[in-house]
Amino acid sequence: MLAAHPLKTEQIMSDPSSATKPSWRFGDLSAAELMPLLQQYLIAQDTKANWQLVWLDNDDQPVIGLLPKVSWSVYDCAENTPDSNEQAALYQVTKTCRDAVHNDITSTHMSYSDWQDELISYSQTYDTDNENSESVSDLNEKPSYHHGLIGFIGYDIAAHELSPSAKIERAAQPCAVLGHYDIYLRPDGNDGNTGWKLTIKATANDSENDSDNQQKNKMIMALVSYLNIVDKKLADDCLNKTQLTASSTPAPVVLKSRWRKQDYQQAFNQTQNYLQQGDCYQINLTQEWQGFFDHNPSDNGALPMLIDYLPALHRNTRAPFAGYFAVNPFNCEIKDNTSQHPFELLSCSPELFFTFTKDIDTGKHHIITKPSKGPCRAAPIFNKTMLINSN
């Protein structure tokens, strides 16, 4: 729930013109540096709003989404047991629809395929808005975000659906989270990528009800006023970038591997066996690492969060397809393994799974993928040898 703030709310409507679209410098911080401060401030201003901030580096075309129009959080049901394979497993799907007065939240038990059908049906209602969004004149041009679903679908839920009889241990976290972000921040190209502009994507499915539009305008006005205050704080001379970066460095987290050396050797041998038997052609042998925040419950200080590690991690990796998002506010009582449990996901991925582009001239669609593993281009001197070996 957002309440209108009296500061500078006259400069924006629900669909501002190019001349009135607000922009901010935010102390010239990068997106990764800005995210922790932005999330902390917005949640402090309104604890009931479904901020659900998300950041994608998007191959150096960053986007920060907030206040999703609709979001889905999928959780494993307690009644699902390893032996319940005769019928499709059910999941608890919590759907939140943004409203300027209150959030409409529904929780339903449904199968994975039914949820997929709901997502497809929802996306198809916005097909007319997407017809020209991804058209490019140069196929090497980086596609930019316009609006759509951002989130993740876990490997465990997908693997379970592909092989229901396999005993796949699902993590104690959301199985999937997706949000439709029609409100987002991205660099202002007209300002040398040093400024940020707010985009409110108008879609064909937006309500034509005057009352709904008035409430949405109030929500946007409040959001702009919050961003104005954040911008002013970051522009303060006594809060320069060097001091800010140094003061926000969190304590190191010690990670512990799940496998011992013999566990890895056993898994490696099994992997080789699968490959030699022809059961599969590629396996990514990975393991889970665990770490815990060093926090005393009796300490009145802020609870450590994964987002605190985002600036340094991205600064050190420069991963082109990094991302972060959080579900549920972190200032409420934590309830383990429930739909109310705060959850964060921080990824520093160097690879692009795939993206689609549409050629303006030909109308043809192209798919682009940038994997971080697999075969690589051979040097000319080795081409013949590698070809013979591969045959």
C-alpha cells in the first residue's frame, strides 16, 4: 500500500510524456550499489507494499523492476510425498495482484502444468503489446527490456516434473517466482548512462476505470517522491560514494561444501559411467555449498541480507547476466519453510540461456544463446584433428 507523499508529486502521471518523465542520478552509483539502499529505503517507507525489487544486469543494460503488476510464488506442498507419483504433484501457488489501495492475494493448489497454462494464458493477453518490443535492425544489437515476466523456475521442480518417479529432494525455498514488471528503472541513454529514468509501461489490458487510474496515479506519485528523497540523500556532500561503499561492506560468509572428497569421487565415477553407457551426452557435476550469516538474535542491528553482498560480488565478477530479487519483506518475523518466509536469490551468471529477436526488415525471429560451457571454437591447426576425433 502506497500513500502519496507531498514532495514533488506533480511531475508524473501514470503514463508520463517524454518531456515530464523524471530521472535521477542516485549519486552516480551503479545498479548493484544502488539496489541495497533502494530496497532498504522503500521497505522502510511502506512495509505493506509488494515491492519485490528485482535487478538484471542484462548484458550492461540494467533494469530494476519494482511493484510487479502480478506476481506468482510457487511452493512445494507438505502433502506431497516421495511415493505420491500416481497423480500430478500439487503446488501452492500464491498470486498477488497489484492494487493502489491493497494487494489482492490468492493462494491455490494446482499442478505444475496447470500453472504453466495460466502463465501462457496471461502472457497471450499481452501479445499485442509485445509485437514491436523486440524488433531490431541489427541482430548484434543488445535487446533491451520493455516489460514482461522476470523471475526464476528452479531446477528441482522442473526435474521432478520430467521424472516424477525419481527421488529428487526439493529445496526448502520457493520452487519458482515470477513477476510481471510494468514499472521499472533503467539508465537514461540521453544522459550518458549516468542517470536513471522511471518507465511505467501502459498496456492494452490496463483498466479504463477512472477510480482505478486515480489510485494508480497516487501510487506512482508516491513512488516518485520516494525516489526523489533517495536521490537527494545520495547527492548529499557528506555521503559521497567512497564513504558509502566502505560503510556498507558486510562481514565475510564462510562457505562449507556439502560433499567430502570421497563423495565427489563417487559422483564423478557415476557421471563417467552415465556418459560411457550413452545414457546422456553432457552432465554438469555440481554440489551445494552452505553458509550462514554471523548474526546474534539479541543484537538490535539490522539482519544481514544477501543483497548486502551484491555490490562487491558484482564488482569482482562483472557477470553480464547477473541478477537479484527478493520475496516477502525482511522486516517481519521469519517463518521457516512457509510462503511467508523471506527469500533472496543472487546470481552472478556469465551465460545467456537464450533470447529472441525480431528482424525489422525481414520479420524473421532469431534465437541467441551464450552458454558458459560446452564446445569451443578450435584453432585452425587443430580443426582437422578435432573433426576426426569427433567422428
